[in-house]
Amino acid sequence: MPYPYLYPVQMAYGVPSPRHPVSTVPITQPKIEPVSLTEAKAQLRILPDFNDDDALVMALVATGRRLVERRLGITLMATQFKATFADPLDLLSNRHESNWWGWSDTLELACGPLLVDGTHPVVVTAGGVTLNPATYTVDADSRPNRIRLTDPGNNSQIVVTYWAGQATPATVPPTLKSAIMLMIGHLWANREAVLTTGMNAVELPMGVDMLLAAESTTGLY
């Protein structure tokens, strides 16, 4: 019988569930931010020719971008990732990736949306050997993004190197840009973790706990 991790329809028809990466790590960091220095300074009401705090302003922009990415599980600006899919024969670690009918032909990619163009390629390797692009198809429209293999029975470890995010800030949704600008305004105006009013001290809302929670991998925050 198929493993219980399969979706009901897949269990009924014996279709393997999509394969999920055992790790997805960024290879590069964004070279540009979704909010420009000019936009951020206008939001903070800093004169354009005052440059003393430019580095701090852009650090706050990067923080705002990271918060949005972690909260929504997306990538805003072009970033390269490496997703590793374990050898499907390792049943102890991948028992949910298969059933008695064979291995899934679908690889799911995290941290979308997928960015595919002439300067942002997708590269798939199996056992260290680069696969011919004719042996797989890239679905950048699905959520999550997926790659479908023509030979799902390949018993090697598969590694997918891909880009995600937007190529230019112009295509970032304005709602997300506004969220980042609201956040940098908050962090700019509040430089300490604790607010003191008279004899009372209170923790800054949307402060340290929020920043730490955005990076939590344990779910404790």
C-alpha cells in the first residue's frame, strides 16, 4: 500500500507525491533592493544630499526585505538557490517521496517565484552530472514552482540550482514595497529595544522579538 503521506487522489491511483528538497540554501544575495535609497530617504524625510546615514538606511531596507521574505515564504529580488533532493533509494529519509508504483517525476522548489531568463538559468544535476534541459520541464507558473523529470527513476542525488525573485524592483508588488517602507520608518524612529516613558519601560512593539522570529528555524518564536 502507498505511504500515508500521499494525497488522497494519489493514494487511490498510485501516483507518487512530489519530491521535496532536504535542503534549500541561497548561493548569492540580492545585488539590488526592492526599495531604492532615494525612495527610502523620501520615506524617512531625509534630504537627498545628506549622505551620512545612507549605509544605515540601506541596512534597514535589507531588514525590511528579509522580514517580508521570511513572513511570506517568497524571494523578492533575484537570488540564486541550491536545492538538494536526496537519493530516493534512501527510504529511511525519503519514505514519503515514493510508493510501490515508483518515484515521483516532480521536484518542488521553495522560495519562489522562480526567475528564468537568459541570465538566470535553471541547472539540474543527477549524481554530479548536468542533465540535458530536454530531460525535464520547468513550471514557473505553479505554486510552488516545479520541475518535472522525464526519467523519475534516476537513483542519484539530484541538485537543482535556480534563481528566484524579481529581476528589477519595478516588478515588485507595490503593497510589498509599501510594507518595507513602513518597516524602515518604524526602525528608523525607534533605535532601542525598550521604550521608556517616565518610570516605566516597555518592550518596543515590532522590535527584537519580531526580528528574531523571522529567522527562527525551530518555531519557538
